[in-house]
Amino acid sequence: MILRRIARPMLAAIFVSGGIQSLRNPKQPTQAVEPFLDKTVGQVRDKVPEQVPTDAESLVKLDAAIKVGAGLALALGKFPRLSAALLAGSLIPTTAAAHRFWESEDPGERAQQQIHFFKNVSLLGGLLIAAADTHGKPSLNWQAHHAARIAGAKLHRTTDDVQGTLAHAAGAVQGAVQSAAGTAQGKAKSLLPR
């Protein structure tokens, strides 16, 4: 659909441009997230393996790389649901770390951060819609329920068929037994003296 081809690059543009900017100049976003990281990651830093980056600059660069990569993939329509989910996942900590308007003392700064916070919440909503978009095809959940309904109906028909076959076979066996009993009874009567 043409709408998806237009909307996806529009949605991805903010992530690609922001990610490139953060990769070129990580100093400003690093300073913005350091207090948040000290409160969160700083408490578990000694429990995290050495291979996992915990310093602010490395995390900012990693987040920026995810935004550029997933943003480009979303814009190009490559793995759009996965790309949108990755962007949504990276947007949550970014918003929580960089736009904590409730902590700002300055009314102007608070208003600015509040705008950024709610802009990110709106972007998150768009990304969640994009992550759930199935291009008009049934979702995996619907497909699973549909397959289960079909299997249940087939099982019910098969059970009915088996019950019918068993009833028919039981009737045939009963008829054969009665016939054999009648024949045996007739032969027995003919053998008896009169």
C-alpha cells in the first residue's frame, strides 16, 4: 500500500537523523543521560559482565546505532515490524533518561522537556501501530486460533465418522451373530429327534 511506503520513512526520519547526530556528537546526549544511568545502571554496574557496556557514552552510541539501523530498515520497508519494535524499545529508555521534565526546576526547561517527553510518547504510539501492522494479512494470533478451530472441527467430524462406523460395525456384528445364532438354532432343531 502506498500509505505505508510514505508513512514509514516519515516515522523513521526522526530516529535516523537523531541517531546520526548522536553518533557524530555523543557529548550532549551523554551528559543528559548520565544522572539517570547513575541512578539505574550505577546500582548494578558491578553485577554486569565486563563485556556489556555500562558507561554513558557507549550506551548512547549503541542506542544511536540501533536508531540509525532500525530507522533505515523501517524507512526501506525491510523487516518493518521488527524495526518498529526495536525503535520502540530504544525510545523508552531514551525518553526516561533524557526527558524527565518532572525533575526540572526551571519552568522554561520543564516545559521544553515536557514537549519532548510527549512527542516521544506519540512516536511510541506510532511505532507500536507499525510493529503490529500485518499489511492486511491476518495476525499470527488470528492464524493460530483459526487453525485451532479448523482442527477442532475436523476432529469433531472424524469423531462423528468413527462413531458412525463403529455403530454400523456393531450393528453388522450383531446382525451376523443373530443370523449365526438363528442358523445354529435351526441346525440344532433339525438334529434333534422328533
